[in-house]
Amino acid sequence: MNARWVRPAPDWSEPLALWVMLVGDPSSGKSPAVEAVLHPLTNIEEDLTAQYKAELKKWDHESELAKLSHDAWEAKAKKAFARDTDPPDKPASAEKPDLPHRKRIRIGDVTIEKTAELSSQNPRGLLLVDDELAGWLQSMSRYNGGGDRPFWLQANGGRSYSVDRKNNPDPIIIDRLCISVIGGIQPDRLDSSLLHSEDDGLLARLLTVYPAEAPLKRRAEAIDKDFILKALKRLFDLQLATSEDGILTPVYLNLNEEAQDRLFAFREQCCAWEKEVDGKLKSHIGKLPGLTVRMAGVLALLDYAVDPECPAVTDLDSGHLDCACLLVGDHYRLHAYRTYGAAGAPPEVKGARKIAEMILNDGLTKITTREIQKRGQRGLTSAKEIHPAIDVLISADWIAPIKSTGPGRPSKAYAVNPLVNKMR
């Protein structure tokens, strides 16, 4: 993430940090989808652990030698003081070497102080993986004064940051605090996470992935984990640059002229989209140009990672921007509409949407309350939840009651409007 940044303009640069929120019901496959890609990281982390153990063994050996050298120098210094002569200079060999740090790629639920410490030890950046992002989002207001939000706002932008430590007078200083985030959240948790939170732009930075429910299929072939591992290793081998002052800095990927034109056109389109929405969704749309710049860099590096013949990426062309604009603007923007809509809709509308998805996914021409109750995993198990949702669909002309054959019995079956399934 910090090894490569994208620079669309001289005064505008973006790290390749993405915050991804996977929205779905329990057992909808959010965690397995993430694990399929991230599991090969275990191999790289095992190599880093072996490297750390070797460095620690070397440090232990050098520390013992440094102690012997220090003891010898100290003895000579004491004799010099006793004789009232100048003590010898402390030799470099008496200086204890710095303790090596274990290199990390991903982190879990850790405190801000610990995350800052790990970030200072891993200038390439880190990845936070959390199965339940609701807890991470709630931590934003855990303490007085805004909670963890300032830290994470900086972590998304790759800005410098310092954290004071409880038992150490020296703060932790990170030149470029850069952390990517990926995790899942259930639709029922969206209200508290999205609507009832500060509108400081933090949540607007989340790329939301909320696909419609897909029919269950048998997997035809296994995931090629070796292919993914080779690609990840090629990305991990990308190094930061070193300035004349010896400071590690990103390698900047610039946009050529055509790419800059494409980005400007996309920014104009985002301005038009912003006028069509309001509230926190408007804030999210406003962040799409920066997100698209990052996505263009990610896509370019993925091309490099999967193709050993692909040369190192030095700049971005209009092809990279076209793909990113299509992915972010025409695809994930619609996921955001669904996410923010699900968060803001009243319960009966949310229930109606679940029944509507059931109708469209299965091509139903008739629906019954019993059938809805059978699918309790959708969150509709009681008449108190189902009937208001049914009323919404009736008023929207999606369904119509089928008259009951029994005298005086209310209808429990509903015919689907034939036009509905033409929407599939």
C-alpha cells in the first residue's frame, strides 16, 4: 500500500488503501470469500516468522557479545577513574543492537496504541481483517473526544500521525499511517453503523459490496491457491523508494494525459450523481473520484502481479482509469445505493425487499405466508413482520391477494404480477 501511491496531479496523491465492507446475512458466504483470497497470505507470513526467528537468534548472539564488550570497557573505565586518568572511549562493539521486529501483513482487533506500534514497524502498511466490522465501527466512539476516528481517518489517507504511550514518554510517530480494511456486516446492523454515526467522511470511504442473493451452485473447480500465492508474493516484493535523506517513501504512479482527461470526466459525472442524492450517501458519492484513483492503481498492480512478463508499473493510462471508473462508478456505486437504502428504510420496506428478492431469484408466480416463513434465514418468521411487508408489495402492485376458498378466512396466498418477473 505504501510501496506505491497514485499521483493524479502534483498536489494530489492517493495511497492504495481500500476499505471494503461486505454486506450480507449470516452464513451468506462473506468470510469464506475473504478467506479464499487471504489464506495464501499465511505462507508469506510463515516465511516472515522464520526470518524473524533467524534475526532474533542473531540479535541474541550479538547482544551477548555487546555485553562482554561493555563489561570489558566498564572495567577499564573504572581502573582509569581509580588512577585519575582519562577513561577509554566506549567502543561501538559495546552498543547493544536494536531488537528486531516481526514483520506483519495483517492485524486483527488491536488497540490504537498497538496498531500504531505495528504501523511504525511496518512502513509498507497493514491490512485489518475483521469478520464483524460492526465492532470496529462501534470502537470509533469508544472514548471521549471522538474515539478512534481521528486515527482511522489518517490511516485511510496515509498521513503522518503520532500516538502518545501510557508508560513511555516518547510518542510513536508514523510517517505514513496506511491501513487497508476488509470485513463483513449484517444488513440489520447498518442502521446503527451508517445512519447513527458522525458524518465526518470516515464511513463514506468504505467501499460497500452488497450483491443480490445468488442461487446455490456446486463449485465446478477448486480455487488455484498457488496462482494467488505467486501473485501476492510478487506484490509483496515491491519495495519502497529511499530519499536522499535515507527516508523510505512510496514510488508514485502518475497519470498520463489521456488518463487525466478520463478522470476529469468521471469527476464531472460524480458531481451529477451527487445532485440526485443527499445525506451520507451524498458524502460517499463525493469520495468516489479518490476511490477510483486508488482502484486504478490496484488494478494496474494486479495486472503486474498475475503476469510475470508484465513490466513494472510506472504510470497509469486511460485503460486503467476506464476499468476503475466502470468498476467503482457503474458497479459498486449501485451497491452503495442498496447499502444506504437498506440502512435507512423502515422495517416493512426492508421486509418487502426481502420478499421481492425471493420472488425474483426463484421466478415465483405465487407466494404464500407459509413459504415466506420457511425461509426464516431472511429474517421474516412471524406474522408481525410478514404482513406489513406484504402490504407494501400489494400497494406497489407487485402482488395481489388470492381469494381464500374457505368461508370467512383471510387470504394467505398472493399472485405475483406477471410484469414483475420480466424485470429479472
